[in-house]
Amino acid sequence: MTKLKLWGRPSSAHTQLVLLALAELGRDYDLTLASATMGSTGHVAKGNKAFGVVDTPEYLAINPNGTIPTIDDDGFILWESNAIVQYLGMSCDPELFYGNDHKTFVSASRWMIWADNELMRPMHHYVKHTIRFPDEMRDAAVASQSREALIKAMAIVDGQLGKTSYIAGDSWSMGDIPMTIRVHRWKLLAIDAPALPNVERYYEQIKSRPAFDSIADPNMHIAG
């Protein structure tokens, strides 16, 4: 199997989906650091230099959006993180990623999309307005609204995890890839919120998976 090429940055939640998927599969890859907003020393809003690459003609030729992540798997180019995770599961280990079952596939896909819409967006805004932006750019109202949205969404996660061991059933699936990252970041942010006992149990489960090490570093999540 050829070594996969990946463009992205480790502190990007969308790139982390691909990093965790690759770790679960044990696939080797070459990472090219790429970003319009972050660099090795932090966010551009604080005067730091971005990794760049995404605005070059070469990159735009493979991803006209200028976004991350993008992969090249032996000549097959793909962007959009959820699509990449689904592709990796289908092409490398459908049994692991969705039990080789179409109902599990769509259930896991549903939670992947939901996590993007209901968890990633408010978490992204919360981190920007509490960590990544300089003080003069932070908006306390946005941070507060994002916190409340996160608490509401995490309660839904807790409810689901009261019914199933993992997010899409009683076995691990690709739906747990974004949920692992969201729950890990939730714990690192230490947001004051009501108790979520099922999320706590789930967090201990996902931390025990060897692939968790690929996204465990707090600097990947809360560094500014």
C-alpha cells in the first residue's frame, strides 16, 4: 500500500479527523503543514505567520476551496474531512469503521454530520473568543452563546451514550472519530456545565484506544 499524502495542520479539528482515522487503520502518511489561519507559533490574528500552501496554484489545483485537509491516495485526490474518513473506512477496513453494514454506515455518518454542525461550530467560536484571538478581538457575547450551545449539544450526546456504548451503537465506528475529538476538547476546555455521566464513561473508553494518542496532545486543541 502506497504512503498517503495529507495536507493540513495538527491543530485543525478537521485535520484531526483524518489523523485519528489513519491511526485507527495503522496507515502511514506524509503530512504537509498547510493553513491560512494558523502557523507554528499560533493564530494569524495575533500576528503569527500561517503555514500557507493553501493559496498556491499547486494546492488550488487539487482543492479549489483552499481548505484543509486534502489527501492524495495513490493519485486519488479527496477533500472534505468526513468524506475522507468515510473513504478510508470503505477502502481499508469497512468492518472496523461501520461493521460492513449499510445501516451502521448511515447512522455513523449522521453523527459525523451532526458533530460538525452542532459541536464543531460553537466549539470553534468558543476557542477563538477565549484562546486564539487577541484580547481586543474577543467577544464575550459570542463566547457565552457558544458555551450555551455546547452545553445543549453535549447533553444530547450524553443522552445517546445512555442508550449505546458508542455514538452509533454498541461497537466503535467511524462516528466515534469526530466525537472523540469533540469530547476530548470539551474535557480540555473544562467548561462549567451540568454533570454528563455517560460522556465521562465514554471518554474513558475512547482514551483507552491506542489511536487516541494521535490526537491526545492538548496543544493540538487549545493552543492559541
